[in-house]
Amino acid sequence: MPDKSDLKKAGLKTTVPRLKILRLLEESSQRHMTAEDVYRQLLDADEDIGLATVYRVLTQFEGAGLVIRHHFEGGSSVFELNEGKHHDHMVCVECGEVFEFFDPRIEERQNQVAAESDFCIDDHSLYLYGVCKGMKKNGKCSKKTV
Amino acid sequence: MPDKSDLKKAGLKTTVPRLKILRLLEESSQRHMTAEDVYRQLLDADEDIGLATVYRVLTQFEGAGLVIRHHFEGGSSVFELNEGKHHDHMVCVECGEVFEFFDPRIEERQNQVAAESDFCIDDHSLYLYGVCKGMKKNGKCSKKTV
DNA sequence: ACTATTTTGATTCTCATTATGATTTCTGGA
DNA sequence: TCCAGAAATCATAATGAGAATCAAAATAGT
Ligand SMILES: [Zn+2]
Ligand SMILES: [Zn+2]
Ligand SMILES: [Zn+2]
Ligand SMILES: [Zn+2]
């Protein structure tokens, strides 16, 4: 689906690796991927693209607003295609699955809180960590919600 | 101010490095510090404590609930004393200063959102990034609030 | 103080990410 | 089309935060 025009619009010249990576981000069944994930999936597809290029291109994509980089707890950065719809994330610490959500009231309050301190927000990150439905042994939620 | 009893209560034996680090965390003018920050401030105070020990002790303190570890954008972990009052953070990307806040409505909505997905929260992180009052050139907030 | 156990600190190691330098691919004009 | 210069890529090396090692030192109970 993605083609040269997407890269051009982002101010990046068209190259094979960039196209391949962009296409992978769109077509992979996995929406939130580490650089390593991207690299491995390219290898699996017999694409000959170096890991350094994957990191470089993902960083360029981030700069161009094509992807969003997240820092979930415990290690590597995670990238996802930027579809223009902001959302936040719930991360299951048991299975690693990532769920997206958007809550206008939370977003609104963030602005309010910042305004009260004369703070000019230009970005924010909100991650909820816990155990997803599928991974819960007993049906109950034992943990305290901090 | 902090003494052996604080460590004992946390299930940690009393040692000089642990006491020194705990004292530093309480007395430093900086509330949010990297391991490197702690190490340097100990050096400045002529305390002979290795960087490895700083990392090890901070991690032990985290496990014991004495400190909280944060992952602000762009690199190293940041530690702060756990005073028992949960709060979130605004980080100024110009001067690096960290401001704390707590908004019950945001906290409440987080629980609601999680409950709707049958997700059992056991932790969360919310960071607002932007420019603080003191660093704003013109009085206006030019950035869009995402 | 004596001894068993724990902790420390210098160093090494790991691993994610970035920088480097050589090589290849584009590009745009002759 | 051919060629120079620019830009991008690749393999590899370097970096930096943080964890693992392990002999030496400190601690706690007797
Ligand atoms: Zn949000
Ligand atoms: Zn997402
Ligand atoms: Zn909160
Ligand atoms: Zn804080």
C-alpha cells in the first residue's frame, strides 16, 4: 500500500530499504515492534537490510512523523506506524501484549494540569502496566490500582 | 535524618553505603536523580562508594519500596525517594527540571479505562513533556497540546 | 573477638543503539 | 548515455547504561 509518495511527503528520498520497512510496518500483523522485530521480519522475508539501517530508518521515520517511538518498561524502544490518531497504551506484563486506548477526559485533564503550572505541553506518554484479561488465572483482579 | 531503622524496616541490613545513599536521597537538593547523579554527588562529598554499588543499592531500594524508578524520555533511569504519595511528572525539555503533580480525575479514569478492558492495572506512568514557565521565550504557548 | 554470612567495589560483560568508513546507488547535467 | 558529486547503505566498531563476577571487606550474632 505505501509508496514513494508517502516518503516524499515526509521529505525523505525514495530508497528500497525505506520502502521495505514502511511496507512492513503497514502489513505486519504486529503493530508495536522493536527495531529487532522489524529486522527479523525482514530477514524472514529474505530482504537483505542491515540492522543499523533499520535503526537509522526508524529514527528518520520518527523525525518525519511517520512512526511513533515508545519506551515501555523494561528495555527496548517500540515503534508503531503513526496513523494520526493519538492513543495511549496498556501493556500486559505477563504476555507482553499491547492494548491501545484513548480517553478524552484524561487528555483534557492533562492540558488543564499543565495550564495550571504555566507548562507548555508538547508531548506526553501514558502507559498502564498490568495483567490482561487472557492472562488472569482467577477471574479477580488482586493487585491494587496505584 | 534516615537511620538504621529505615533500612531494617525495608528488610535490608545496615551498611555504610546504603545509609549514605539513603541520606543523600533525602538531603540532596535534587529530588529526581540518575544513578550517575547519585554517584557524582557521593564523590563530591568524598564518599568512596563504587558506581556498581550505587546501581545495586538503588535497585534494592526500589525492590524494597524505598525509592521509585522512572524512565523519562531519552535514556537513563531516574530515581526518587518514595514518600508514599503517588504523583506524576512534567519534564521540561529545555532546562530538564521536573515538576510533580497529582490529578485524582486522571487516576480515576485510568482505573475506569482498565476496568472496561478487564485489564488489571498494577502500575502506570504518566509523563508530560514540554517547556516550563521559566523557559518560555515569549509568554505564549506555541506548541499544540497533543 | 570469632566465624558464618552478606555486602562491597573494581572490573568485566552484555546488549541496545549509534557512529564510522568504505562501498553502492541516485541524480542531474553534458 | 556517461560521469561526477551527493546521498544512502552495509558491515563493523564504538558507545553507554546497567548487570554479573569475584576476591576482599564489613556485618551480626555468639
Ligand atoms: Zn494520551
Ligand atoms: Zn499504539
Ligand atoms: Zn498517576
Ligand atoms: Zn517525583
